[in-house]
Amino acid sequence: MKKLFIEGMHCASCASNIERSLKKIKGVKSVNVSLMTRKAIVDVDSTVKDDDLKKAISRTGYKLIKIEE
Amino acid sequence: MKEEISLEELEIRSWKKRLVWSWSFTIPIVFLMYFSKLTGMMLFEEKTMIILQLILAFPVIFIFGSQTIKAGFRGFYTFYFSMDSLIALGTVIAYLTGILQFVFDIQDYSGISAMIMSIFITGKYIESVARGKAGKEIKKLIELGAKNARVLRSNKEIEIPISEVKIDDVMIIKPGEKIPTDGIVIKGESSVNESMITGESLPVDKKKGSNVIGATINQYGILYVKATKIGQDTFLAHVIDLVEQAQSSKVPIQKLADKITSIFVPVILILSILTFFGWYLFFDELTKGIGAAISVLVIACPCALGLATPIALTVSSGIGAKNGILIRKGEAIQTMKEIKFVVFDKTGTITKGEPEVREIYSLIDEKKLMLITASLENLSEHPIAKSIVKKANLKKYLEVKNFKIVSGKGVGGSISNKKIFIGNEKLMKENEISLKSIQAKIDDFENKGYTTMIVSENKKIIGIIGVADAIKEDSVRAIKILNKKGYKTIMITGDNERTARAIASQVGITMVISNVLPEDKSKKVKELQKKGKVAFVGDGINDAPALKNANVGIAIGTGTDIAIEAGDIILTNGSLMGVVKAVNLSKATFSKIKQNLFWAFAYNVFAIPLAVMGILHPVVAEIAMASSSITVVANANLLRRKKI
């Protein structure tokens, strides 16, 4: 389980975009993006690198600012 | 230490800055546009007017709105469209009309573009403030933790930051001070105000051996507390975690809204293109086509839909936390509406869970009876056993051989070669011990609601001990309210029928499931579920499976002794009134969610067709859009007015 802190997410479609993008990464088991807390909670296996998560988020136009295990 | 500014605060500040700047350019535009319309006087020539508007609108769109424009257009090559894409496209097209009108015969919307952007920014600003308000209780929780602690290190009192406190450190807490972290009192007596965490307004007495919760406030005595939990393991940290989890958990009813949100923007983009071509090709109305297409772009609002549920959950979980109710799963809010049965575990839920000996009926010398009984029970950890040991109050016990515990029934063993059994009727029957001579007395004890422990020596009854567990102050009231609300309340217990009925009738419960072994509780829940949805209220100590299997599991406990993982809803102060509050809060929240979803759907269903038809002016469309999401957020904040 990883907690991702995301900047710039301000609308419902942002949240669903981020969710879609994170789900595309191989090894991501579940994603829950919360618009209210501006966080994404992802369940990933060990093959997923933090950088992959970062890229997936920046692909949608937002910024990953912190990861908490 | 530098105070960290929250992300949210930064976001609010940045919207505010953009708001001020964008309006300082937009207001002159509005003045220019409407001055001539209202007074009939032309300040400038038309061409100059348009150029002025283009100059003034440029920074609004491309500087103050740059974040939106960038994020929005990014969607067109990554195919991750967001609401920014709609606003970006809408404003840029509107702006371009100002330039294109020099070549084609179309109306100039460049001034309008600045108004749309400014209104959009204003809407986002108001929304972000209101969203912040929605989470204010949670913010308070996060700020609740102590910053410093006074600890004993090599017999000296020193003050250190909370992050440096280690497990087993002895903390000294003076009256009026915050208890730095979870721990156990090793010296001193006081009462502690735990209302910030449990919602319980009365202070709780603490003495040596009591558990205390970090962030609660010591009232009058000095307490010496040994730290048992620190950092992310403390009760407060768990509570914050739970509340955050609740905020981001999903309620089934929002599924459709989420689905719509995820395809909303591309659908609107297509619709807007169709609108333009519809007007242009079928009615030959280029200007109207552009206006209508812009209206469609800016009126469509996925935000109201997407925010409807999470915003209500956020407000609700905050109110809950303040009242000692932690909603772990949003789903419970929806399920609560369909609950038919509320099943209460007896011990520790309806009652205090501190049984005490009420009456002893001895057929031999009472002292001898208690010596034998306490010697065996001293080897058991069961609360009833403990109550007997406490009552006997002995310093020395007899030697017990072959001690065994028969789960749900009692204990056995031998003392100086005599076989002793202590337990319920089942245990006696199993061992072929006749109860005939004493049956009347047993009945009498059970009618009083005592759990009756029968003591036998070499198959002969030597006495019975009546143990009872005091009912919590609020249990009667809470059950009365639940009954009145139309729930079927049920008590489940390992006690026999008669004892169980006696207690049930004291609290106003009519249906009793008695003689249930701890491991069978979840089976009973499943049986009930055939007849309707079940909420199970228990302390999670020996009923965790039942809590898990019930449609809504409500774990109840006091302070740190709560089986947090077991429940969908967790009540942090032991009172059963928490169940009533949880029911009220769930219902109020669910109806708020439904209202919000209704408005969000209705808004889009009505507004979009009007925009397509060209009835709504783009500015009106943008105002409507901004107010729709603000309405949803404000409506959720109204949840606070509800009395729970």
C-alpha cells in the first residue's frame, strides 16, 4: 500500500483520469483516488517503481509530490 | 519549527491570487462592454473596442488562466480530458473570435472569454474554501496531537519534542496539560478529558494501571504515564487514518456518477462540435453556432457529479469523529438504511463487561466454598472467574491438579483428590451431576439476571454463585430509541435462556438468542440474515467474526481498547447511544448524498440541452456551472445542522 500525495487535482474528472492512468501500470493491483484528500491509495507489487507512479501521474497533467509507504 | 502549510491552503491561496488578478483585468472589460449598451454612448470606435478587449483579455486567459489552459490542452494529445479541457477550449475559441472577426463576419466573444475564465476561477476559489470547511473537523484532529513531552531521563525531567519520545519513557503530565502519547498510568491520580477523541463529555477517572490516550487533557492531578504507543501506532493516529480512509471510500450509489464522470468530458467535446455544426449547417448561423458551442463547453460540469458523494462523506466523517463515531467504510452508510435487525452482544456492549459476584448460596461453609472456587478460577482468565477471585480476596490458594477449561461452559480440576467442577448447567449435565436439590435456587438466581456458576465436589453440589454484570447507563435509553425507530433489537449471549431474558427485559429487548458459544455468534448472524439485513454491535473481543459477517458491524469500546479492524463503524466511547447516533448520521449522510446526486444530475440534464439550443449566453452558462458545484459543496456542509 502506498499513499501518493498529488498536486493540482481539483475536479472529479482529474481524479478519474489519475485513476485510469495509474491502473495502466503493470503490477498495480488497486487504485483509489480521493478528490477530497488529494491522495491516491495504490496497492502495488514489488515490480512497480516509484518513478512509474510519478510518470503515470504527470502524464495526466498533475504532480506527484510525496509517497508514503 | 517551521509550520508546514497544507497543500489545501496553498491551493486556496493560489486560486485567490488568480481571482484578484483576473478580475482586475476583467472588470474594465465588463465596463467597456456594457457602458455603451446601457448608455448608448460609444467610448471608442468599435474596432478599438475589440482591440482593447483583446489586450485586456489576453493576460486573463493566458497568464492567470495558464494553468487551466495548459492542463486543458494537454488532454488533447494525451487523451486524458478533464474539466480544464472544456474551459480551455471554450475560452480560447471565444478569444479567437475577437481576432477572426477581422476576417470573417462573426461576433466578437473575446470579452466574454475573460469573463468566463474569471468566473471559473472564482467558482474554483469558492469551492476550494468550502471544501476546506468540509474537512475542518479532520484538520482539528490532525492538529490535536501534542507537540512536546516532559519525560524522565536519568531521573531528570526534561522537555523534548514528541517525535523523540520512546516507548517505555515515563512522561510527567501536570494538570491542564495534554497527554503526549498513549500510555499507562504508573503513578498519580486524576481525571482526564477525552471528549476530543471519544466525544464523551464527562472526564474519565484515571489511576495507576489505567490506560490513557495521547492528545487528551489531564484535569487536576499530576500523572506519571509510561508511553506504550508512539507515532503512527497511537490511537489518535489510527483515528485520523480511519477518517481519511472513510473520506476516500466509495458508496455504492456513486457508481453511476463515477462512470458518467469518467466519460463526461469527451462526450461534451463531441456534443459541442455537433452543436456548432448543427447551427452552422442546418440554420446557417455561424455566430450563434459558436456561442452555443462555447456555452455547451462551459456549462457542462462533471464536478458537481464527482463531488456529490465524497464531499458529503467528508463532512459526515468529520461530524462522526467529533461524536466518537468513526465510519470506516462508506458502504455502511448506504447499508444502514436497509437494516432490519440490530443484534447486541451482551457482555461489554449492553453491560459494562465487569461482572461482579452478587449473591452466594452455599451448602457448605461459605469460606470453604469460596476457597475451593477461587483456587480453580484463579487459573482462568475469564472475566467471571476474575470476579469470583476478586470476591474471595485470598492471599493463598489450594493446589489444583488437572485443571482444564471447557469453553463456554466452565472449568474443572481436582483439589486434594476431590473432583471439582465450576460452571453452568451444561457442564453439570455433561458430567452427570444432578441439579435437582438446588434447581429452585438456580431458577431464582437466573430470574434475577445472574449468570449462575454451579460448584460441585465429587459430583455433589456444594454451592452456587450468582454473578452479574451492571448494565451501562445509556443502554436502556439507546435501545428504547432504536425500538421506536422500528428496528428489531436482539440480544445475543452465552448465558442461558432465563438469565438472558431477565437482562433483556431490564433493557427493553424482546428477542434473545441465548446459550450461544462465542464461536457460534457469526452463525446466528447468518441465520438472521435470511430474514433481513443485520447490524451487529459488539466489542470485537470474542465476536470479531460476527462483526465482520454482519451487514454493518459496529465495534464498540472505550479508549484504546477497541477492535478497530473488526467494524465498519467504530464507536470510541462505550455508550450505546453511539449506535443511535451512528444510525442517525448514516441516514442523514445518505440522504445528503442522494440530494447532491439528484441536483448534479438534474443540473446537467436540464442545462446542457438549453446550451445546445443556444438559449443560454456563455456567461450565464459559466455562472450556472460554477454555482452547481458550489451548491453541492455548500449543501454537504449543511449536514452539520442535522442533530444526530
